[in-house]
Amino acid sequence: QVQLVESGGGLVQPGGSLRLSCAASGTIFSINAVNWYRQAPAKQRELVAGISSGGGTNYADSVKGRFTISTDNAKKMQYLQMNSLKPEDTAVYYCKISYYSSYYSTNRLDAWGQGTLVTVSS
């Protein structure tokens, strides 16, 4: 069983910064990819940022230049640094990892965190 626990959300003023953290635990041999999603009220969940095991990153156009995704594989930690926050960034943010549970695994599995709320408001 793999668990992801996000933290770091909260209330921040426009222009401010937050760093979201996602701690993974359980039977994980290797993490193949990490993605951060968000879901605003009455909107569909959207991909915000992703990073592959090779280090390649991708970002939604709306957050490029403001958000940075990173990982600490040794600690099984995932991060999303969010700068220059805007009211439209208000949402519940979710961490998702794609991983292999053992050296012999051929099936890549996904795990989701429970979400952390980010509110950008003055």
C-alpha cells in the first residue's frame, strides 16, 4: 500500500509564494513520474506540472515561469514551488506518482494524495 500525504497549502495574498510538499510512503521501488494537479470549485481537475524520472518537466501554460516542480528521490518527497500566486490559482492541489513496486514489476501503478487547499486572496 502506497500513501501520499500533501502539505503546505493555505491562504496567501496575491503575489505571494507557497511550497507544496508530497511525502510518499509504502512499497515503492522506483518513481517513474510525478504530477501535480489542481481542481478549482466547479471546474475539472487539470494538470499543473509534471516531472519524469529523467528530470524532464512540463507545465501548464498558466503556471509557466511561476511554478517549479522538483523531487527528492532519496526521501521520496515531491515539491511544487509556487511563486507570484494569483487568485485564479485557488484550488485543491493533488500530487500523483507513477511508480513500480518492485524490481520485477512490469505494471506501473499510480497513487494520489488527498489534496491540499491553496487559497489566493487579499
